[in-house]
Amino acid sequence: MLKSLSTSLIVRGLLALAVGIMALAWPGVTVLALVILFAVYAFIAAGLEAMRALGSAHAGPVAGHLLLGLADLAAGVIALTWPGPTALVLVLIVASWAAVAGVVEMAAGFRAGESAGIRALFILGGLVSVAFGVALFAHPGIGAITLALLFGLFNLIAGTWMLAQGTDLRRTGKTLQPAHTPHQEKMAA
């Protein structure tokens, strides 16, 4: 069923639209889902660390992997036991990432060799990222809901784009050409 690119884009677009609508309709549930996903990730990481510990031939790595596995297990249990504080920590991590990414982006705007327009875009993008990070730090409770709403909006936009692209591909019958074909390789040789 999903062998054609147009069908794949249409299905993915519809799924993204559904996820976007749900995230916008129930942002609190979306935040809880992100916390649960974090817990699942922590449990998987704990299992992988346990397997690495059991596969190690030396005591040092065994102990290290077991300690990491226990830390991952504890993080997963804490996330499920106290989802509110976990959501707060996740918001603070996103806030830190946004602030640092914004500073790096602004620094890239001052790099030599860029045109004035590119510099302005880097600096503007960096300022927006830093402002977003500061806003999340200032109001982390609201930030969790804001992240859920932004996630929903992103999915609505991406889903609409994928649906439009898939529909256009189906309507026009166009196909995407590979960037490089074996025929071109033979001609270059």
C-alpha cells in the first residue's frame, strides 16, 4: 500500500494532522505523553546498559554499566511516579537548549564571509531562540503547555504540507528522480 511516494505522503500527512489536532485539543495529555515517552526511553536505556554489563568481560565496565542502568531505571520510575516535576525538568532542558542554540546562532551571524541578509537572519533567529528559552525559564509551567501547543502546530503545518505534496504527486503523476543514477556514473567514466 505504501510503495508509492504519494500514498506515503498522504498517509503521513493525515497522521500528522490527527496528532496535531489532538495535541492542540489536549495539551495536558500531550505533556503527559512526552513524560511517558521519556520514561519508556529511560527503561529501554536501562535494559541496554544491563545487556552491556552482562556482555563485558571486566569488572570495571560491568559496574559502570550497571550503575548507568540503575540511574536510567530510577529516571524512568521517577518520571512515571512524579510526572509534573518530570515535565518541568523536560521544559528546563528545552529552555537550556533554546538559549544555548540561540547564542550559537547569533555568534554564527558574526562569522566572516556571510552576506548582510544571512547575518541578519542568523542574529534574528538566535534572538528568537534565546527569547524562547528565557520565556520557558521564566514560566516553566506555562512552558510545558506551550511546548505541547507548538508540537501540535508543527504537526498541523507538516501534515498539511505532506498532504498537499502527496496529493500533488498523485494528481500530476510526477515521480522524484534520484540525485545520481548508475547511467550518469558510466558516462562520467
